[in-house]
Amino acid sequence: MLRALMTFALLSTSTPAPPVPAKAAQASACTAPEYHQLDFWIGDWDTFEPDGSGSSEARAHIDPILNNCAIHELYEQIDGLVGDSFLSYDGVRKLWQQTWVTNRGSLMVIQGAFKDGALILEGEMHGKEGNAILQRVTWKAEPKGVREAAVMSKDGGKTWVPAFDVLFMKHH
């Protein structure tokens, strides 16, 4: 019996699986066109009023990550607000989703789809005060850059008011 247990122990700790070849590890499952719908936003940006006027209030770095399976956003405002987000396309549900977190305790989880050339995501924003606010955010390519605008509702979607409206222009 002891010999059988020792044999089982040796077999269960036998040679590990061979490493995955580097080429296979780099292959991406995210090659469908939907994964690239937001590629127009990838880059190094400064933010401005919707008409491009005024001085920049923030800098944003938008990068593809995980073999183009997700997009990472690092947003830094001049007043010290820092936001970090991951956007990804879910091929099973056919939806985009974003998780956004700030250094001021806010968390936003939104989802949605492309419609008429714009990505429209909706969900809840939770502030550090513990309140939940519905937020609908839209990204759209424009001749001068990328426009990101949002509306919010504090009454469960009965009424909506502007939350922000920003034009991302390439950083020089």
C-alpha cells in the first residue's frame, strides 16, 4: 500500500507541462473588427472644451494592452485627479465595458455598444460618499480629435443632466 502511495505521489509530481512557445503566447484571440472599434482613441492626448478652445485641463494616455484585447486609459487632470480605466469588448455578450477608478474614491462600471459611429456606455458611478449615480458616456471621433461626453441621472434615469463634455486633441 505504501509503495502504491509513493508511486502515485511520484507520478502526480512528474514532469511539468512543456512551456508554451513564445509565438503561441503572443497570438491574440481578439482579432475581430469589434475589438478595434475604439482604436481611434488610442494615443497621447490633451483635453479641451468641446470646441477645442481654452487651455488643456488634463492629459490622457490611451494604449492597447493584452494583445489588443483591452484598452488602458490613464487620465491625469491638472487639479490632481487621476483616473485609470480598462475598456474591453466582450465577444460573448457583444458589448463593450469600462471599469474606471479614481484616486478620489470613485468607481464607475458601464457597458454598452457602438451605434452610429459612437461608443455609448451606461452604468453606475459610485462616489466615496456611497451614492450611486447613473452615467451615460459617449465617445466619438471628430475632425479635431475624440469627443467624450457624459450625462448623469440622480433619480434612476427619470431625468438626465450634463456631467462633462471634453475634446481630446493629440498632444504635441
